[in-house]
Amino acid sequence: MILNKIREMMKEQNINAYIIPTLDPHGSEYLPEHFKERKFVTGFSGSQGTALITEEAALLWTDGRYFIQAEKEIKDTGFSLMKMGIEGYPTLNEWLQENLAPNSTVGLNAKYYLQSNYEELEKLLSDKKIKIVDSDLISDLWTDRPALSNSEVFLHDIKYTGLSSEEKIEQVREELSKVKADLTILNGLDDIAWIFNIRANDIKNTPVVISYAVIEQEQAYLFIDSAKLKESVKKELEKFCAIKSYDEIFDHVANYTDKTIYINVNRINRKLYSEIGPSNRIVRGKDISSKLKSIKNKVELENQKNAYIKDGVALAKFTYWIKTQEDISKYNEYEVSEKLLEFRKMQEGFIEPSFDTIAAYGPNAAMMHYTATEKENAQLQSRGFLLVDSGGQYIDGTTDITRTIVLGELTEEEKIDFTYVLKSHLALMGIVFLKGTDDRQLDAITRAPIWKYRYDYKSGTGHGVGYLLGVHETPPTVSMKSAGNEVKVGMIFSNEPGIYKEGKHGIRTENIVEVIEDVKNESGTFLKLNTISYAPIDLEAIDVNYLDEDEIALLNEYHAKVYDKLSPYLSEDEREWLKTNIRKITR
């Protein structure tokens, strides 16, 4: 058993507690298979969670999206689930503080631990004089560990990016000058891909390349496996940066002396941070490039909107296909997700999904990040809901959209739940807000209708979306847990409230919105949201008695846009079906 072997190694190295986070050296949300150590040890396959092993305990922390899934996957592994955000369950740090004896030793792999989390842990354990050591207990045990990807890098053309790499680097340098910094160290793969206008396939469904970067006032460096660069790409990059091997980053950083270095400690790994010499001054802040790329330029916005029309066409064709099947019970969740992929592949510029499609029938949809496989799936039935959360990577943008589709007869509870989710969705869709509003405030406004129903969803309301990058991007983070990011013109993010009832159903309606200016008057500048994703919202599931006139008008207005944007690309039968199924509704 892996757990016993790790405990043996801990005993040999005098380690009392060993922490295994869900992380790679770059703080990525979705990890290359090579870095999925927590999954290897615990069996839990979700995208978020932290494992802790001591002589007596083996614990897994994860959030509400994964409670049901985690309970199933860690069964018989020796691990117990710790439910984050639920009363009665201490956090990882609280557990360590309460249960570790003075002068104990905590082990972790410093490459897979964020500097900010390390500092928090160090401060927490200092009173008990608990030592933290850098230790890798997994590599020797993981004998069939997947190799790192060797995908080829391609350049994202300026007709899609709107700005050259040189222009983006100059923007970073301008921001460095404002804080009187000599350089910044970039650890995040999405930031590096955006700045250098490079894409690859080193992470499934996220077109980034494993790399580090340093931008100084006079020079830029890209640390990458040069075997991934064909000669034409290398020549283009060398016009504005020096290319060094991937592992050279540690020696490069160690050689800096008497410099002012701008760093995001919430993104850089502890190992790299520890290489910075004491003569240097550290300026802390969010990644400059993350703030820059969160506000899409005009070219990016135009292309992203085009990608959402193509994606909407694929989803409309898929929904028509579902709705016109004589016997939907012939299909399972995995088969319909593959069918949706077929429709996306028909669209110009499609590259790959932007994440593993969630096609969840009935009770499975209560697991927010459930994914069916060819071997493990549920058969559909001609009743209840099919929740489909999916997206695509296109050469001109990244998409993400969720629809809950009626397969047959619904209960009154299912209709009411669907309608309250829609009410919350429309609350955000139709909002007007004062410039300076932050993402936490939008989260509360969106939840209000569902809260009035005395229910809640254990996830955020929305997230930023990358541009041929990660489907999840920050800022903004429309969530109660957000640190508070101002919502600015040019940002795009998801609007995805939901209701999830274990053993019954899961319902989510998701669109992507763009922040645009509304009006200026004596009260200030007002902003509003423009929905840029288009797909029918299933009218069969709506109880109009729970909608007010403004909500009905907003839904009808949205559906008119759906028909206008998608109908030119549909067959005659599909158009007629769409027209009927997004007809105007009244009370």
C-alpha cells in the first residue's frame, strides 16, 4: 500500500507530517499527468485538494464541488475526507497546529508548494518550533510516472492577439517602473504564453508550454526545453528574448544581487523563491501580466465573440440532436459528450476541448465536476435532466458554457429549482453597477434569488476566461472567497449559478459576459454586462409563475439574440426547431 511505504520513508527521514498539495512548479489549476502526485497517492482525481499523512492519520481536504466524488474515490485507500468550508472540519493548518507536537518536522516538496502558503505555514508552526523540510517522498515510489509532454510550440498570430510580444513586454516594463523594480520572475504558464504569444499542448485542454520567464528592464529571458521550438519559432522569439534551458532558472535567479524584484508570492513556488539572494529587495504584488491580460483588447474581444458564435452553433446542433432522438435511453453520458465533441470539431479553428466535458445525468449532476468515462457512466433516461458543462479551445478564443437539458418528465421540485437558478442567472445578466464595484459584490447579488429560496451553491458564481488559454482565469473571481477585484471594462467572465441536490439532480445555467460601459451621469460611471455566449435555455423546465415581468423580458431578449446569431449556420430543420424552442414566453 502506497500509504505504508510513504510512512516508512517519513520514519527514515524523521518527518512527522507530510503534505501533498495539488500543484505543479507553476501553480497551474490543471496539472500535467506528470505532476499529479496527490492523485497518485490518494486516488482522488479532482482538480483541487491537499493530502496530509502522519503516522496515525491520512486526510484529504477538498471543497464542496468534490465532496461526493472524493468520498467514492478515496474509499479503501486509508484516507478520510475533510470537507473544506463546512463547520466541524478544521483547515489543514488548523489541524497541524492542534495535532503536531512541539519540535516536530513537516515535510513537503518545495517545487510543488506556493511561497505564500509556505510562509503562512511557517508562521503558524513557529510557536511550537516545528521545522519544515524540503523532501520528495513520491518520485521513487511512482515507478510508472508519466513523462513530461514534448509538445511543439506555435506562435499565436498578431491577427488574433492584437498586440506583439514586444508590445506586451513593454507594458510589463512600464508597470515595473511604476514600482521601481528592476525585473519580475514569471512562474505562471498562462502569463508566459500570453506575453510571448506562444501556445503548445503541455497540459491537456490548456494550450500552454512548461516554462519560466524573467523580464528585466533591458532583457527578457524564456526558460524552456528548446527541443519544443522549431527553428522558425526560435528565430522569432530570439528577436526579443534570450532562450535558456528550463532548469537554468534556479541558477539564473540565484545570480541576482542588489536588485529590486517584483514577485507574486501566490504563484511562485517555494523552491524558486528560496534561490533569491538576501541582498535583493522583494516587491510583492499580483502578476503584472495577469492584470494586463484580464482586460481583453479590441482584437481579442472581436475574436472571442466569434469563437462563441461557433461554439453556440455546435451546442445548438447538439441540443437539437438530443431533443429529436426517438429513444434517448440508447445513449449514455460518455456517448453524448463524444457527440458534442463531433459538433465542435465541425467548427472552423477548433483545436480541442477547453476542459473535460461534464455530461451528467440525474444524480450524477449533483457532483459539480463529475466526468463520465467510456467505462464508467450512467445510461440516460427519458425523464429528468442532463447537465452539460463544456467548452472549446479555438484559434480565436476559449469557450465555456453550461446548459441543463430536459430529457422528459420533470418533477415540480426540478422545475422550481431550474427556475430559481435561472432567476439568479438573470439577476447577473441584467445588472447595472457603479464603476469600482468588485467581484464579491456581484457574487452576492447573483446568489440573492437562490438565497431567498433558502438554498446555496458551494462554488463560485463565475470566473475569468482566458484567450486561447486556461478556461479559468483571474481576475475576476466572482465568489464570496475572492480577495476583491474591481470589475473593469473589457473583462469577460462566467455567470453560472446552480442548485445541486445529492441523490437527486444538479442544475446549472452558464453564459459568458463582457463588461461594457453603460452611462455616465452625476452619480458616476455605470457599467453593465453583455452576454457573448449563445445557446437555448430549456423552456420546458421553467415555471413562469416564479418569474417577474423583467426577468421574462430579459430571457426573451436573450433568446432573440440566440436566434439572430446562430440561425444562419443551422439547417432548415434545426432553425425551425430553434425558433420554436426559444419562442417568446409570457406569464
